[in-house]
Amino acid sequence: MIYFLRGKVSEITNDSVVLDVRDVGYQFLVSHIDEYHLGEDVLVYTYNVVREDENYLVGFKSTEERDVFMSLIKVKGLGPKTVINALSATTPQDVINAISSNNVAFLKKLPGLGAKAAGQIILDLKGELTGSKGNPKQYEEVYDALKSLGFKGAAIDRVLATINEPNASTEDILRIALSKLKK
């Protein structure tokens, strides 16, 4: 297993980077293509996907992102390409915060993830990534309550993504969200 590679970025495509490591080019799928620049010397942490019909590398700028990726691909129904696509729209810390605070609304807005996958992520990873358990329906209930009060979905999603209260009740989360939405 290759843990990391250090080299120079020699090519950038829509979803991958080619790293020149001593005249050998390694192509990686990456989540945040905008973090890489041609000619830049970088250290890339890796994960090698080996399946019956495919073999490719996934690259990460940090071990934190790699760890979140490794946890997410263990969730039933999520493959490496779906996970890397979802991570392209967020940060590892935001994913951890969403899981720790049962924020299904935030997770289901990530590319490639729906309500079922978001709920499964929280059920499977809540204890692993955050060390606690909780009710994954809390944020859906808060979302529905705020929607019924006339708030727009995008505004609700933005506010719910900022709330990280793992031990809060649904009412507490609603109260916090309302105070943030009224500002």
C-alpha cells in the first residue's frame, strides 16, 4: 500500500491530478481540484481502489480528509467515487460536525448523497468519528419546522450546517437556528 507520494503536479483534469514522482506519473482522483497548481511540489496521501473491473488512486492533501474518506466508504451503498464527489462540496471537519450533530439536512445536500445515504452515514459513523450516538432525525425535524415557518431551504441548510450541538434537543437546535435566521 502506498501511504503518500511527494512530487510535482504535471497535469490537472476535471477531477484528477497527475503527480510526477521521479519521472513516473501517478494519476489521482481528488476532491478539491482547485487546491492543486501546475508545477507545484506537493505531498499527496493516497488510497488505492482495487476492484474486479477497476484500479485507481484517490489523493488527499491531509490525513484528516483521508480518514473521513476511509470512514465514509465503509458505509453501505457508498463507493469511493461517490464519496470523493461528496467531499468536493465540503470539508472533512464539516462532515464530522454534521455527523456529530445528526445534521442529515447538511449531508443530503452533498453531491451524490440522498436522505437515505445521509441517515445511514450518521447511523454507521456517529460513534466512530465522534464517540457519541444521537437521533439522526433531529435536523430533518428542525428543517421541516423552519420550512413551515416560511424560511427558504437554502437559508435553512446554511444555518443548520453551522450548528454543532451533539447533545442538544430538537427544540434547542430549533431555537439556535431561529436566532441565526433572524439576524
